[in-house]
Amino acid sequence: MIKLIDPDHPFYRPLWIRLLIIALCAFWTAVEFRNSENTWGMIFLAVTTYTACTLLIFFKPKLPITEEANVEAASTIPTEEIETKADSRG
């Protein structure tokens, strides 16, 4: 099955981003119903429901990111490699 939203992408990790996306979908659903566009309202209601289910109810990230992992990953880049790339450019 094709995933329309990939919940494993790092962009969706912060809760506030997920809530903002759901709020925007719900807002647009309300706009469509307010303008008496029932067909588009139902379409966006389905989009809002799918988004809420994917990003809140069934959201389980595979690898939790911690501050220690970020610092550790950044410190594993060899400085010699960075200097070599900078020297070769110019």
C-alpha cells in the first residue's frame, strides 16, 4: 500500500508540526463547508481524518532521536576529510 504520509520522516517527529498539519487540514475543511462546497468539504474531511490517524493515533517512530545521538553523530565526522574537501575546491 502506498503511504501518502511517511511518519518515519524526521520532519514529522515534533508534535507541534504534526498538530499544525492536522489543524490546517481541519481549517480548510471548515472553509469548504462554510462556502457550501460539500463535495470538497467531504474530501478534505477524509484528508483530515487520514492525517490525524497517521500522525497522531498510529504514529510510532522507528528510531527515537535524542540529544546525545545528535551530538555523537556530529562528532564522528573526521575533520581531515572536511579539510581535504575544502582544499580541493580552491
